[in-house]
Amino acid sequence: MSLPHAILTALLEKPSSGLELTRRFDRSIGFFWSATHQQIYRELGRLETAGLIRALPQDGPVRGQKKEYDVLPAGRAELERWTARGDDPKAVREPLLLRLRAAAVVGTAGLDAELARHLALHRAQLADYREIERRDFPAADGAGGDRSGGGVADGDRLRHAVLRAGIGLETFWVEWLTETRATLPAEPS
Amino acid sequence: MSLPHAILTALLEKPSSGLELTRRFDRSIGFFWSATHQQIYRELGRLETAGLIRALPQDGPVRGQKKEYDVLPAGRAELERWTARGDDPKAVREPLLLRLRAAAVVGTAGLDAELARHLALHRAQLADYREIERRDFPAADGAGGDRSGGGVADGDRLRHAVLRAGIGLETFWVEWLTETRATLPAEPS
DNA sequence: AGGTACATGTAACATGTTACATGATTCC
DNA sequence: GGAATCATGTAACATGTTACATGTACCT
């Protein structure tokens, strides 16, 4: 039950059409909550029916025409309620780890290539995050030290914390994949 | 499409009944692939219909009686095929990060308590993993250095790599949560 | 007139979640 | 015989994925 809240957050940051939301779910928001355009359109319909958002009026034909949404007071209230509420961390579901465990039983053919591929992808994502950090948070020192300085808004601190989570996770994967490839036999089984 | 392969792996490690599998999905396997008993029974039915596993014959009543499964050659072949095949890393879906982003828009009430709660959970999980490592991999030095020593089997190395992934991820969360709480304003908004 | 990018959707299916139902076995 | 535990399942629903359908706007 998080997609509607992801959409509400995105629309509060900036009223958008379905396609614009889709683009943002491929970038900033998508870094921690992914969604396809089909999911987004379906959910926009539900949110509108539920009275949490509304489509800005348009004239002329509807199909194929851009349709902008913004958040109604009821939507903001729902998001506030959800944000304050707690939730346990989701159980992990990581196919790569499952593959390793399966390889421990049926053999490791092709495994190193797969690890190498993941390593490249995570390195690229990490570089991407670092570039965003350099661009959007140039003043901060990245390690969470800047509580003294006067001008940093709450929102920025939070957005930076989210980005640091992304950087930390990608850094972990890069390190783990590098280590794991080093301990694996050359091209076995 | 990973649950059937998780089950095949588990059954190859040791033939089991549905409930035994459920228990293992709450422990070792569940650390990287979670599943409820309803999912497991449904999938066992499908795998049996597909001819990948079979139920060991039993006499007398069926309902309420333990039913053991093991893997047929076709199931092992399917798992080998899947293991060798590649898959892109799953997109991240982490409600806690979404909450932070939402809090950046609607206010941070209750957020620190939620972070504290997650911190405690991740610390507990980390301690759990470390205990398992101490018990199951006492010889290894944890940092991936032992390529020289003679007796370590492939399977053990892979299982240890999986466990190190769990430890690394939990360590990351503990650090990130600690840092993030330190940078957040005391009890705001 | 054809191609490409923009833009919104439908339908079918696969997977995951929640609530409930049922029977067997063991211990008191 | 009642409660707890073991054990297998059904049903309804929510969410996510994949394939496809349709229309607009602009450029050549």
C-alpha cells in the first residue's frame, strides 16, 4: 500500500500528468519506489475516484491529451496520516542471493559472469548517485556532520538522507560483489 | 518468477513438507527470499502438477497429514537452467525511504520514533546474522581472504557469501539510521 | 502521407497478502 | 473431552508485470 502515497508525494512536490510522473518514477522517486506507467495510470484513476486528487479541467478531446493532476486536502491528510504511521521493514527478496544459494546446490556455471554484470550495473548507479549529490547537495560533507550551519532546510536534509541511503546501498553491493568474485573459484563446476 | 526456484533449492538441500519449508522460509532461506505458508502450498501444488517435484506416497487420510516432497530430475534441470540465466537487479522498493521523502513535504512528526524502531530491528537482525556466522563459519575471517586454505567447499563459500551479504546490508542500515537520526532536528514540525 | 515522440489507457495474467477453514495428534 | 500444536489447505483481494490498443502533435 505505498504506491498511492508515492504518487501523492510526487504530486505535492509538483502537479503532473501521468507521463510526467512515469518519468519521475524512472529517476528520483524511482530510486526507492519503482512503478510502470500502467500502474501509475491505474492508481491515478483510483486516487481521483477516492477524492484524494483531481484532474485539472481541460477542453476538447481527452484521449491522447495531457491530463494534469493535483492533490486535494483529503489527499494531503491521507499522506500525513500514512507518514506518521509505522511499518516494519520489508522482508528481503533478492534473486541474486537466491541464485548463489541455488548455485551452492546445482553448480556455479555462469555465475561469475552474472556477478560481473551486476557489479558493472551497481557501479554505474553509484556514479549516477554521486553525480546527483555533487549537483544537488554541494555544501554538505556527505557524512552527516553539518548540524551547526544555519541555512539547511529540513526538506533538503531529508532528501539528502534518502540519497545517501542509495549511495550506501550501491556502495555495499559494489564491495560485496568485488569480494565475492575474489573468493569464488576461477570458472568451476 | 523466483519462488518456485527458491522451493526447488530448499527441497534439494533437504526434502521437506510444506510446513517444514515454511519454517525454513522464516529462517535461512527467508533471509533473502520470504514467503508465507499459503504461497508455499500453492506453489508446491503447481510444481507437482508441472512434474518438477513429487509427493512421497502416504497411506490413510490426506488432509491434516504431513506430506513430504522431493525434487524430480526435471526440477533439478529447471533449477540449473534458471541459475545459469541472468536477471537485472530488482528496482528498489523501500517504504521507509518513501516516508522520508513524504516527510520532506508534509512534515516530520513521529519520524524519529520510526527511525529508532527500525534501528533496533536492524541491530537485532545483525546480531542474529553474526551469531549464525560464528556458529556455521568459525574458521573464515569474514573479509573474503581465505583462498589459500585447502578444505573449504564451494557450497560453503557460497553460503557464507550470502550470509555476508545479509550482514553487510544490516550493517549499512544500522549506520545510515544512526547518521540520519543525528542529522535530524530534535522533535520538529 | 509516413514516422516518431508524446500521451493515455485496457486486458490478461502472475504474484503476494489477509482472513479464514479443516483435520490430526498430543498432552492434560 | 478440551486446549495447544502440527499440518494442509481455500477464497478473496491487492499489487505488480506484460502485451497490446488508441489517439495527438510535429516533423519531413
